[in-house]
Amino acid sequence: MNKTEPNHNLLRASIGQAAQTLAAVEDHIETIGRIARLLAHALRHGNKLLACGNGGSAADAQHLTGEWVGRFVEDRRSYPAIALTADGPLLTSIANDYGYAEAFARQVRGLGTPGDVLIAFSTSGNSESVIGALAAAKEAGLGTVAVLGRDGGRTRGFADHEIIITSDVTARIQEAHTLVIHLICEEAERLLAPPTSAD
């Protein structure tokens, strides 16, 4: 095969795999609803969202918080949401002084207050920094959510609410995590919307 031409079979297989993984997100609708209610309740009562993850999951954390400080669909007020991945000098100072496993946990201790929500992303479920953040959040009285991949790894069963995308392909897990982010935002934004005359 000419390497300058696309490998149609490979690309079609990846598209089919992605479609199958995204379709399986439907199995998590009830959990997504519970997470959205938790988040909407926190934001409605003046609490905030914290989010974390590593690598592509760091981008997911920033994607999620951006939807709340900015907007998702509706042109509504800005809500407090902080990605614990976004401050390079802070992350590197904590990692340097305390070790990378404390990179998010120390931020949770400093920024989190009871009633806040932490949403942590990990495609493997084995990230020490994510496990540490969830542990710190529980100690501080935050609601905890883990959005995971594969079999959930060592994080499985650790958070108050969890979604596990049971794929072995990181790209497919990340694609499904993006859909989960959008569904949580869509439902939480609906719950936060002021009632209309039709409600």
C-alpha cells in the first residue's frame, strides 16, 4: 500500500470502534444524571467545581471548567470552576517540594471547601495524583466524581460517583470522556436554568 494514501480499513475500524464506545456511554445515563444533580446543587448554593487529570485528562479537566466559567449552551451567569492542571508554576512547585503525587491533593486542601465538587479524570484509573486528590477531597467534605477508563484501576470504587469507559484504547476512552463532559454540562445547565412559564 502507498503510505501517502490513507489506510481506509484502519480508519474505518477506528471510526467503528469509536462509535461503539460512544454508544456505550448510554449505559451511564443514570450516573450522569446523579453527577449533574450534585454539580448543579453545589453551584446553585455558592460552591465550586474543581477538576483534575494528567495529560489528555488534564485537557479534559480544563475543558470541563471552561464550560462553567464561560458557557456551554445557554448564555447564563458564570460559575466558579477551577482546573487544578492549569497553573504551571504552582504544579511544578508542589511536585518539586512534595512529589508529583501531591500535585492536585495540596490544591484541593488549599482551595476546596465542604460542598464543593471534585471531578477527576484518569484513563487508566491508576494515577497517584488523581487518587491523592480524591482522598484529599473526601477528607475536606467535597463531593467526589471519578471519570475513568479500562477497568477503573485502583481508583475504582473510590469516589462517590464514577463512570468507567471499559475500553483498552486510550483514544477511545478520551473520546467517550468528552461526551460524558458534555452530557454532565447539558443536564446540570438544564437543572440550573430558571423556571419558565411552561415549567
